[in-house]
Amino acid sequence: MTVLAHRTDTLTRDALAVLQPGFEGTTAPAWLLRRVAEGLTSVGLFGRNVASPEQLAALTAQLRAERDDVLVAIDEEGGDVTRLEVRGGSSFPGNLALGAVDDTDLTRGVARELGRRLADCGVNLNWAPSADVNSNPDNPVIGVRSFGADTALAARHTAAYVEGLQAAGVAACTKHFPGHGDTSVDSHHALPRIDVDLETLAVRELVPFRAAIEAGTKAVMSAHILVPALDPTRPATLSPQVLTGLLRKELGYEGLIVTDGMEMNAIAGTYGIERGSVLAVAAGADAICVGGGLADEATVLRLRDALVAAVHEGALPEERLADAAARVRALAEWTRSVRPAPAVPGAPEGGAPGIGLEAARRALLVSGGGRGPVPDPYVATLAPVANIAVGDETPWGVAAELAALVPGTGAGVYQEGSAAGDVLAAAGGRTVVAVVRDAHRHPWMAEVLDALVAARPETVVVEMGLPRAEPRGALYIATHGAARVCGRAAAEVIARG
């Protein structure tokens, strides 16, 4: 092999190594297995790839038959954002619920149990936790995914989550650096801008990331946000000042830097994914996450070739690409070295399987009630449009959980354009249980809710998003999240009083 051919082969393998692509289906397509054999070191999983734990374990085994140290990544935050239980809802409450309890041992235990279940399925990199301080209550994309608006609380629970997850042999990927909590724009749709000074960033946004680094987080995910105090022209994912200057040099972070999804409009709609990927690696990113919406071989080849071409053209230093690939391979080797033994089919379940429901129960904020079970309930779910990170395929609410406890429970789903009269007509003489999600961010929802409580003072209100309004209704329950276990915990209160 000539020197030029050897260099080209090395560049190609390094370019493949820094990609974290997705794919369609519940088995690995032939093209993906072929690219893994050629040097692709990471694969990203989404809800479309998961049907059951058994199927997922078989899928990851397929991948490891081609490359034993492959990184299999997933976006499994628990709570509202679940891929492992995308069709039924999560067995674990999300960050806001854990922050509401404020027991770091509980957070550590939840993360460890979640990690155990991921590891049993062969997943070894989790794009979690969210370390964002939710300082803007109108934030459309973080909300209950944050541990809360208190910086110190967010920091201690971020560290506990990282410790718990990695104790199970699953690498944590703390996100969204340098902090997505003070945004009013969803970066899936456009480029958010955070206009705060460096001092505010240091004492608010960066504190949980410092805690995650001290706890040993194996990966950090960048945010597609513009922070002019750090870089007035480029979003964090593409900024050398943010990734290399701040994260690497100032904070001393040595682990893997992963980008948020490059097909998100904040990048794809401004720079394009090919140029954006080159700029991200040049800025200091080590792994390019792509595949939430683009999940085919053509995308992988386009990005691979763009990275190789950038090296040849001088736009991307060869040593920077090599360093990025080396960091990916180092993390892959760490996950292999700590890989737990496979679960034995039919063996009793280990770990702490009931910890999620325990956490959801402890997270409830309940006002009113005390008069016994709610009689003859009718659950009216006032449903907003789901943000992309959460997705609209995962069921939420209390209707199914309450019906399991109170047979004959009625239910209906109402969206923007519905009126209180629609709910009352369907409910008849039954007690209305109004279930909302971030009512403070949706005027139509707040209007319907106010009208229901005015017309029927006995109405029960369940807030499954960020609780902002004063408690209302004869019984008010804030669950701090919309996971299935949060619905179960609320249903128990409604059914049993």
C-alpha cells in the first residue's frame, strides 16, 4: 500500500469513527453492519429501533458481532423522554421529579437502575442527563427535563445521576453544554440565543457541568445555542471558544464531546449538516450525532466524505480528526472493559425494579382532597403539541392508570380549539379530572381549565408539566413530569384519596 493510500484509508476510518448515525428498523440493516466493520464505532438508537428488551438485546448483539467495542447510544432520560419504553411510557420519573424530591441517593439509585436495564439490552452510552438549569419557565424544550431552576440543586443531582448511570457500566453524556435552560426557542426548529454575561454563565449555567466533570462524566453533549458572551457568531456546537477554550481548557474536561443532533434546524437550516459537521470537529467536537431524522447510508457517506475532503483541503487539521477518533475509540474501550455480564433469561430481576414508582410517589405535590376517593371520574386530558425531543408516540396522562384502579373511568383528549363546554358535555354528571401539561405556556389550556374549575368546583386538576400556577380545584396534584409512573402515582391519590 502506498503512503497516500494508507493515509486515505486512515482518514476514512477516522471519519467513520467520529459519526454517531441512526438507522431505520428493529434489526441492523446490511449497510450499517458493513460500515461498522469498516470503522464506524458508534450507532445511535431512537424509538423507532426499539420494540422490546429482547429485540433490543438481539439488535445490539448483531452490532457487536461486527465490532465488539461498538458504542450503542440512546436518548433515555427517563421521564418524558424515553426510547426504551417509547410505546408504554417510562418506568422512571424524569429529572424535575427527582429534583422535587431532592434526595441524591434516590437520584443515584434511579440512574443506576435505568443504567442496569440499558446495559442488559447492550446499550452502553446514554445521552443523559440534562444538566440544564431551567431558569426560564417558558422554555419550550427543557422544562421537566431539568432537575430544576436552582443551580446548586441541579448540580448535585447531575453528579448523582452520572455516578449512578456509570456504576451500571453505561457512559453518561451530560447535556446541553454550556446550558440550554434560559432559552425561549427550541433548537430543533431554530437557533436559540442566550444573552447573559460571563459572570451569570459561570455561577448558573456552568455549575452543573463542573459537577458532572468532577463526577467523571464520560461524555458531554454540546448545545446548538448562540451565547454572544462566549462567541458572538457561532453556536456552541461549532465554536472553538466554547468547546476547546471553555470546556477543554478552562473546565479541564478530557472526555468525549458529542454534538446534539446535526439535522436539527439550528444547524441544518443555517450551516448544513456537512459544513456543520466539519466545523464542529474543527471546533473540538469528537462525535457527530446524526440520525434522528436522517437515518440512511447516504447520510453517513456524505458526512464521511465531507470530513475527509476538509482534511485534504486544509479546513480540518488531520491531527484534530485523529484526536477525535481516538477519543471515541477510548470510550468504546472503556465500555467494553466495564461491560456487565449479560442478564440470564428467566432469572429473577436484580437491581431495584420498584425504585421508579417510589420516586414518582415521593415527587407528588398534593393540595386539597382528604375526603376519600374521587367518585365516578371522567379524565379530560388537555394535550399540547409535543416537542420533538419528547415525541408524540409515547402515551402520557392518568386515564389508563386510573381506569386500571377505578373500572368505568371515562376519558377524552382535548386539544387547542376545544372549550370547557366540550369537556362538560362529555363528562355529564361525573367528576372531571382535568390533566394538563405546562398550562402556564398554553393560554387555551389555562382558559379551559379556569372555566372547568369555575363551573365544577369539585374538579380535580393534575399538572404533569412544570407547575407554575397556584393550586386550583378541589384536589390539585403536581406530578413534575408525564412519565407512566407519574400517572400511576397521581391515579393512586385520585382512586384512594
